[in-house]
Amino acid sequence: MKITSIDVRNIRIPLNDPKKFSTKYVTHRDYTLVNIKTDDGVEGWSYVWGIPIVKNFLDMVKDMIIGEPAYGTIRIWNKIFSSIDRWDRSGIAMRGLSAIDIALWDIIGKYANLPIYQMLGGFREECPSYYSGGYYPDSCSSNADLFRFIEKEMGSAYDKGFRAFKMKIGAASTDIDVERIGAARKAIGPDCRLMLDANCGYDPETIIAMARKFEKYDITWLEEPVPLDDLPNCAHVAERISMPVAIGENHFTRWAFREIMEHKAARIIQADPTVMGGFTEYLNVVGMAATYGLKLAPHCFHDVNIQVALARPEIMILEYMDIESDVINVQRIIENPVPAVNGMIRAPEGPGHGLILDEKAVKKYLYQG
């Protein structure tokens, strides 16, 4: 069960309709793919969302784990982290470590002939999800278009069985965003959950004032209200608004999440195993959240993150983005993308993470940048 090779590739998948939100304009998505083989012929794979330099990092460290046992996830994690911790303890390195770790868990599951979620705890067989959308597409050329777009998008998701929804704010004026929120609430009715994502686009006093205008729409959480690393001001916001704050999709390692919890910066932790260090490190964060009495709502990539969502009771809900939403489009390279049925998600059939890579699609989107 020793690791014999690691193959790393970049792909770039364009969006059909480019979109903006409070801090970014998105025309495409970059992913890094990792395939790990063992001397027994068992192969695991994974993907992470990241800029192409993640591949450079993985090419730099992959020789460190050749010959290591594939089951040694903690040993391998510590070996790589201790070799690079003085250079990078965040985005690039953690995405690379996440890719290695998830591919290793895929191998372990295939050896055991069990899905990963059963090995990590097997708490349940399905997990609730929320529809995540509400962007500002290029195809919307007026405010009226934005209102029609979000009402149609959220209404369509409601018709598919979702009863929880998330939308963006921050790429329009406060008055326009309030009207967009009203359109979303009208589409989904009074009994569904509605969350707002600010993508770190505001200073504390501005978002506090805005949150008061949102209260009438019964908001379940407000996500990333201020810049990522400004935890004191995030806590300042959390203490002064009526809706819970959610953060964590862009934080890395157990130590960053300890800071979030100790600052009381959020009640909902959005750690993403594909970003913050893989399943191995995610379990450390779940343990801390359980101790602090906090809930988790993993960010994005439900196709693979369903494995931890089914394993632990602390995960309250899973973010869902399918290919039709044209935002997170990695499903274009997966033969068996994971659907939500009436807002509930189950793991794909098969051992490991159960996902099957579509090599023909990968070749179409290979990117050398």
C-alpha cells in the first residue's frame, strides 16, 4: 500500500455567463487534479479549487511522499506541513495538502471497500443542503434584469425541492440589494431559510447598518461580512446584528479556526476540506466546533464534501451548486456528479469518495498556465 506516483494537472473551465459579486468578477474556474497510485495498483484522486501555482507546489513536495504508506494521512500531512510551514501556512500550501489528503482517503476507502463517510463515523445516510446562487450575471444589463433573474433562479430551485437558499450581496447598491433580497424571499416564501453572502466586501459599520435593513426578510446567516483576517471586527459585527455570522471558507488549518472560535467571530463554521487541509485536518476542526457548541456548514464542492457531512452530526447543512447554476463547474469533469433530491444529498455509490473522473473531459479543459 505504498505510494508509487503522483500525477498533477491543471484544468480551466469557462463559465457560460460570467458573473460578479462584491469583490470579484469570475469568467472561469481553475482546478488542480491529483492522482495518486500505490504499489498494489489502487489509485485515488481528488480535485481542489485554486490558481495554477497549486500544481507547482505539489510538484515540489510530491517526492516527499513517494514510498510512504497511503494510510499514513496524519504522518504525510505533518511531514509536508513541517517542511513548508515557514514559507506558507495558508492558501497555496493548504490547497495542495488538501488534494493529497483527499486522494489518500479515496485510496483507503477503496482498500477497505467502504465509502469515506462510513470510515469517518457514518452518522447518517443523507444530509440537508441549501441552493447557493444569487450572483450578478453579465447577462443582466439592468436592475430589473437582476430582480427577474433572482426571482426565477430561486423559484426554480424551490420547485426542485430546496427549502434553504443563499444569495450574494455587495455588487449593487444597498437599496438594490434589499430589493433583490425581497425578490428572493417572495420566490421562496416565508417558511424557507435565506442566507446572504457578502464575500468580505464591507467595513464593520456599513454592514451593521445594512443588516438592520435585511432583518425584515428573516435571514438565517450573514456570511463573510468583513475582510478575511479581521476577526476582531468580525466579532464586532457578530455582536451587533440579529442574524448569526458565518465564516471559514477561506481559512486554513485548526489554528485559524481556533482563532475564529476564541474571538467569537462566527456561530457557523464554513470550513471546506478541499481548502483548509483535507479530511484529516477537517476532523480536528469538527472536534473543536463540537467542544465550542458550534455548527458547521461546509463550503462548496458538495460532491466530495458529502463524505464529511454524512460522517458527523455537527454538520448542519451542505452548500449545493450544480452545473446548471454555472458557478462552480467542476462537475463537467465528473462522470457521476452528486445530485440533490428534494434538497437532500446522499453519497455516490462505491468505495472511497465514489466519484469517477471523466478523462475525456479533463483533456478538453487541460491548462498549462
